[in-house]
Amino acid sequence: MISTLTLVLIGLVAVLHLYFLVLEMFLWTKPFGRKTFRLTPEMAEATKTLAANQGLYNGFLAAGLIWSLLADHGAFELRIFFLTCVIVAGLYGGATVGKKIFYIQALPALIALVLLHLPH
């Protein structure tokens, strides 16, 4: 049996990725998006297609995590797979863009993955 805390944390990781989707796909060139990512209006405009693509991928991660919470069969394996994908993305972003990405993206998923494997 999976603990409620583990399921809530997986849900939180999914919600974070839905938030990233909105930021990258819809708010990238808006004042809030530019402030969040420290972009000039020109840089935001020049990179909006790349950001939207990145947002779409974050949406897929969120969808997979939500699927893992709703699945009747294979839920454990789905959770492992999608949490691992989030961790890898967060490690890469943390190494190539900024350490803050590791703490915001990878660390919550890593904690959820560890909790998922603890006896309940």
C-alpha cells in the first residue's frame, strides 16, 4: 500500500509540471513569464516557440504522473518511470541552466521516488 504522503507528493510534482506548461506555453512572453525566467521582451519573443515545445514536454510529464495516480494496473511502474523522467530532466536543467531547477523540479520527484520504495 502506498502512503497518502507519497501520493500527495506525486500529485504535487504533477501540478508543478502543469504550472511549468502554463508558464512556458502561455506566459513566456507576458510580463509574469519574462520576470520568472529573467527574459527581455526580445529574448522572450525570439525563444517563444522553443519554450512552448518545452512546456508541452512538461505537460506530458504531468499527464504521465496523473495517469500513474489513476491507473488500476501498472501504477507502481508508471510512477517509477515518470518520476525518473522528471528527475533526469531536473538534473539536466540543474546542470545546464541553473541549480534552482534541481531543487524545484528534481528534488520533489526524487523524494517521491524514495518514499515510493519505502515500506508502508
